[in-house]
Amino acid sequence: MRKAIALFASARRNGNTGKLIDWIADDLDMPIINLSEKVISPYDYDHKNINDDFISVMNQLLDYEIIIFVTPVYWYGPSAQMKIFIDRTSDFLDVDELKDIGRKLRNKTAYIACTSISDDADNSFLNSLKNTFEYLGMKYGGYVHANCENGYNPTEYKDEVNKFVRSINEAKIV
Ligand SMILES: Cc1cc2nc3c(=O)[nH]c(=O)nc-3n(C[C@H](O)[C@H](O)[C@H](O)COP(=O)(O)O)c2cc1C
């Protein structure tokens, strides 16, 4: 089982959130999945979208103990791409053949890496993700946030990012 992977979802690859995760991924020598490059359609009660990229992305994530959910704060929540991905985890709850995949998420550890133009990540944003992790049976490891109100200034986040990277490096995985 490999250690950590980033699930990245921003409206632009090389924007603030992209730069933040490139830095973290470099330090952790970790792969990044860019959800914008995948074809994942919104949740469908009839599961007519079951053959899109959702299951293959999920199978990639399941090879790792730690999943970092990477998204900007857009309107007090995650990006649309991330929200669609999270909605699709409902497939595991209601498609019998997929229930085993869903169970494999349990006991993995979820972290959040995010940017916004506020001093800190909005609580409604953090809570919606944390509650989702809890519902899925995932442990929550923590978050790192970069305030990009005045643009992306890595020196401002250096201590926070180093702490975040250290906590993942030191995380005990079972
Ligand atoms: C559609 C949209 C909604 C946003 N909503 C918020 C918000 O609710 N709170 C906030 O602090 N910043 C908000 N922002 C600012 C972004 O979070 C910030 O610029 C972020 O660093 C953008 O990351 P990106 O370059 O990866 O898109 C919003 C930006 C956009 C484009």
C-alpha cells in the first residue's frame, strides 16, 4: 500500500491551488490526480453514468493510505469538480456491486489542502468535507490553507506547508 495521493479539483490547473499542491506533492513525492482531466458526470439516481471515469479514479485512490482533497474555496464550499466527485461516492451506498469498493475507503486518512481569499478556510467549507469523511468512515488528518487575497505568496505559507508535509510524513499508517 502506497502512502499519499492528491485529488486535485480547481477550475484552473496552474492557479493558486495548483501551485500549492505542486509544492506539497514535490515535498512528499506524491502523485496528483487532476479531476478536470477526467470525465465524471454528476450523481445520477439511475446510475447511467457508471462507466465514466469515477470508478477508475476511485480505484487509483484506494491504492493509497492517505488521500489529500485539494480544492479552492468557491462560495463557502469545494469546487464543482470536487463536489461532483464527492456526490458520486453515493454510488457506493446504492449500487450493490460497488459496495466493496466503498468499504475500502474506511480507515483511510483524509487531509485537505485549500486556498481562498480569506484569513482561514471557511468553517462551512471545512465542516462539509470533514462530515463527509466521517460519514464515509475515513479518519481526518488535518488541513493546510493558503490565503491568496494578495495573490499566491509561498513565503507566507512556508511554515504551515512544512508543518502539513511533516504531519503526513510522520503519519502512522496501518
Ligand atoms: C467562483 C469562485 C468563488 C469563490 N468563493 C470564495 C469564497 O467563498 N471565499 C473565499 O475566501 N474565496 C473565494 N474565492 C476566491 C478563491 O478561493 C481563491 O482565489 C483561490 O485561491 C482560487 O484558487 P484557484 O486559483 O485554484 O482557482 C472564490 C473564487 C471563485 C472563482
